[in-house]
Amino acid sequence: MNNKINGFTSNATLLGVESRSSAPIRFYRDDNMESNIKGIYPIGEGAGYAGGIMSSAIDGLKCSEVLLKGER
């Protein structure tokens, strides 16, 4: 993909964990969507912030907007 979009693979690690059910707990995140572990952004159903694929997608969009505003 980096051949098509220059910089696509620079300084980014994306990790998506799929589970069969919603998380029974909610991971902490602050107003910048970051957890108490620097650089970790709990998002979506597995993190306890959504209840399905659509709400997980919206949560991902909300997080990306916050991150882009902060230009991290």
C-alpha cells in the first residue's frame, strides 16, 4: 500500500482484535482518547465503547478526529 500512498506505513501500528462478544468492562480513556498507557487508544466494541460493528466504526471515526485535531 505504501507504493500507492507514500507514507502509508510510516510510524503507525494498527491493531484490531476481534471478539465474539462485547467487552464486560470499559477501558479507561481520557478526552484525547488515550488510555493510561501512553500511545494506546482503546476504541470500539472490545474496549467497551460500542455495541456492534456500526457503533465501533463511529467510535473509530470519533477517535481519528480527535487524534487529527491534536496532530499527534
